[in-house]
Amino acid sequence: MQREYPNQFVRQGAERNLQQLREAAERGRHVITSQRYEVRNALANGDWVALEVTWIAVVAVPVGAIPAGGEMRANFGVFLKFRDGKIARQHNYDCFDPF
């Protein structure tokens, strides 16, 4: 289960299961041509891992003031709970740069 807290794209936040995450990723393929993640900090405590991440994506279509081919950036706080070596829960706090 993934919980995304409110941000510019998901104003009310969202909770998604694995199938819904896969569907969202498929929709994103039409908007994003490439993306990369830069992990700035990582902390672990038991079965939880906390990450501070910068996300940079090249958009395929205009997004606000960002033209097609431009970069969109965000800073994420991501909290992952592991069970049996797999991610069982994910909480995202996404902070997008102005666009």
C-alpha cells in the first residue's frame, strides 16, 4: 500500500494498492520521457527506511510553465516499511518545485 500525501498533483492525497501503482506508472510513461532519483539521506530503524530524495524528470508534454523537453523537479520524503524483504508500505511527502 502506498500513501501519497497532498501535493500539487494529488490535492487530496491518495492511497494506492500495487495494481493502482502500476496503472499510475503506465499513465506517467506518456508524460515523462526520463527520470532520475538522487538519494540525499537515508536512515533505517527496524523494518522502516526513511529517504530524502530529489527527483528530476524530463517531461514529454508541457506542465504549467515547463515546456515539453524541460525538467520538472521535486524533493520527496519517502518512508518504506519492509516485510519479508519486500516493501509492504510506502508513505510519500512530495514537494514539487514551482511549475
